[in-house]
Amino acid sequence: MTTPHDLNRLCAEQMEIIDHALTGGTGREYRNHYAAPSGTENYAACEKLTADGLMERGSALSYGHLFHVTEKGRAAFLASRGVRL
């Protein structure tokens, strides 16, 4: 399992997914979802994040699934930005 201290081991794509799920690319946290199309690299990255406990799979979509960042994932993301909880 990944801990907040292991987040630097995640690839840039996974970090971008967590950022997008929480900030929508705005730089401020206001949401918690990421829509991933099945069969894509982003879907595979979300599955990896889910296996590591940093995300969880949500509702099915016609083209894939929603994924949500867990509290563990949020804490790891904030730690990577130097935010102390």
C-alpha cells in the first residue's frame, strides 16, 4: 500500500489525475471526481491508484467510471504540495 511519503514514487500521470480530480485544473480544491474512459491509460492509472488506496471507483458511466480520491489520497496529495495536516 502507498503511504503519503511514497507519493513521490507515483508517476506524473497519476499525480495529474489526483490534481484534476480535486481541483479540476484550477489549483484550488473544490471537487472530488475523475471520469476515466475504459481501456485508456488514465483508466489504468486510476485502477492503480485504487489498488494503492488513494482512489476508489465510483459510479459507472456509459464510457467508463468515475473515480474519487480517498482521504489517504487527499492527504498524500496535500503532503506532496507541502501542506501539513
